[in-house]
Amino acid sequence: MVLAQADTPNDFVVAFITSNGNAARLPSAVLVDSVHVGFKKTGLKAVSVIRCDKIVTLNDSVISGGIGVLPTALFGSVHGKLQRLFNIP
């Protein structure tokens, strides 16, 4: 999941997404469930978990493209998990 465009050109800060449901139990994880009203817009093929604790900066040369859009409510959950993870008030 793209979190932000980095300071250097063509670089993006991304969070890892996994289909391993066990990861949903982690404190910094956000579940993207197939029953969510906006699930189809995500482009994900299965129930997935956004791992806010697994962040990396990638150049667009290794990103094959977007698959969908995260619903606003779920993006808000990611934002909240990142705030807690990094102790941002």
C-alpha cells in the first residue's frame, strides 16, 4: 500500500500487504475483509492484512502499478495504527 511519495523523485513509501490472516492479530495490523463494502475497489483477491509495522521505500521501477483504492475508513485505520506505532499524538 502506498503511504506517501518520498522526498526523492520516483520513490514511494509503502506498507506490506499480506493474505496471512494470522497477521491481523498484530497491534499495528489493519484487516481488509472481503465483507467490507469497499473491498472490490481495493483490487485485492482475498482477505488481506496491511502491516503498518513493515514499511519500506521503493523506487517506481520495482512497482508494477496500482491494483485499486483503499476505502477512506480503512485508510483512516491505517493512519491511526501508524500514529500509535510511531507514538505520534
